[in-house]
Amino acid sequence: MDPWITTAFIGIGATALTDLWSLTRRALWGVPLPDFGLVGRWLAHMPRGRFRHASIAAAPRMAGERTIGWLAHYLIGIAFAALLPVLFGTAWLRGPTLGPAMAVGLGTVAAPFLLMQPGMGAGIAARRSPRPNVARLQSLATHAVFGLGLYASAWATAFIAGH
């Protein structure tokens, strides 16, 4: 199978696992689900030159923001998965190991800490959120689950491909 198609499957699988994790957190502990509509709103404002908001929830709604947010969520998961063959070679796709997947998964927490949260009004590493340490821990846990998802999806893809 083509390495980039394999990578897309890995990214989709890992992202789906993070969504399952979100549903589990809600069911077990009452943690609200992420609102990808707000991510879509943030992204939809960018072509109009608006990259930073005091509060993305207070920003004007944008047409298709929920669809944009969900699509971005999965495309970003695929892009992050592409770091694995880029950094560790395409051989990793045929024989995945946990270390690189967790390194990429945990490393990707830099994106929300340094880009998304500040751009949406929460500050660097959610420092302006009502409970910054809780938000940080949730981001770290979610990205750790993403790392596990990268490994599990790569393993399943390699197994199906007969590697």
C-alpha cells in the first residue's frame, strides 16, 4: 500500500480514537465534548485576516464552522501522522513501534498550547482559561491517547497489509 495512503488511514484511526476518548471522558466524568465548531469558527475567520480572538465563543459565527472544524480535526490528525514516516522513515509504517508514536502524539500538544489556545483567546497553554491546569492535563492526556492511536492504527494497518 502507498505510504501516504497508509499514513492517512493511521491519522484517521488515531483521530477517531481521540474522539472515542472524548466520549468516554464525558460518560465517566462528565467532561464536556470538544466543540470543533469553535475551531471551525477560528479557522473561518483567518481568510478575513483575523487570527487571534479575545474569546472565540464571542466571535461572530461563520457559515459552515462546524463542518470546517470537524474536517480540520481529521486533516490535522492525518498531517500529524505524516510526521511518523517523515521523521522515522516509511519502514516504521511496516513495523510500527510505540516510542515514535508516543513521541509524535505528545509532541503535537505544542500545537494547541502555542497556536490554537492563544488564537482562540485562552492564552499560551490555556493560561487564561478558568482552570488552566485542568485544560493542560486534558490536552496532554488527549495527545497521549492520540499517540496510542497512532501506534494502534499503524499496527492494524500493517497487519491488514500483511507486514
